[in-house]
Amino acid sequence: MKNHKLALALLVGLMLSAAAQADVKQAADDVKDTAVHIGRKTAEVSREAAHATAHAAKSAAHDVASGTRKGYRATKKLVAQSK
């Protein structure tokens, strides 16, 4: 009788151990999947921010070049009129 209880307890313990191990594996897989998802989203946001920054810099450079060109032409026109 004592051996039957011991065997039953051992069997139940092994079953619970296997179930617990499966839960830990599932939790580890969930953590990995979440980390991968967060990494991809972070990269996407970083890429969008870099593109926005580059676009703003390009627009500012074009505005500076346009202003310089207009100033040069206006100065050239004034010099030509004063001669």
C-alpha cells in the first residue's frame, strides 16, 4: 500500500513537473516573440525619425540656397544699376 502511494505521488509529481516545464518553455517563447516584436517596432520608428530628420535638413538647405541665390541676384542687380 505504501509503495502504491509512493508510486502514485511520484507519477503525479512527474506529470506536474512536465506541465510546469511546458509552461516555462511557453513563457520563454512569449518573451522572445515580444522582444523581437519590440525590436522591429523600435527599428521602424528609428528609421522614420531618421527619414524625417533628413527631409527637414534637405528642406532647410534648399531654403538657404534659394535665399543666397536671391540675395546674390539682388546685389548683382544693384551693382549693375549703380554703374
